[in-house]
Amino acid sequence: MVFADEKYAKKKNKIYKMGQIGEDFVVVQIYDFLPSGPKSLEETRGPVASKYQEVLEQRWISDLESRYDVIINNEAVANFKAKLNVK
């Protein structure tokens, strides 16, 4: 959690230089603190639908892999890669 440290508690309108996270450099300005509580449907609909889609895709891929053998035509893959690299 970014703000688990007590030094950030209740310090509104302050800019904090958080440093580098992965390859990104992040600077955070706190405008307000929201009380904890359940999210509204509008806030959660997108992430929930996205996660459900991921679950359905994983089930579908598992089902296909269990039904059919996967055979890769390496010659066709090499030809395709060669065509992609042509400029």
C-alpha cells in the first residue's frame, strides 16, 4: 500500500516524490482521503467484467487443449517471421 506509512496520513494538497516504480517514475499529489467502504457498481463493473472474461478465456483454452493436440508447423512459423522482418 502506498500510503500505509503514518507520515502521509491526513496531509492533503501535498506533493510527494515517490520515486521509481519498475521503469516508471511516479509523483503523487494527495487531494483528499476517502473513507473506506464498498465501491459502487459503476466503479467495479469494468474490472469485474474484465476478470470474468479472463476466466472464461482460460477455461476455453484449457478445454481446447484437452480436446485437441497442438501441432506447430515450424516451417510456416519461420516463413511468417521472415515476412514480418522484411522492410
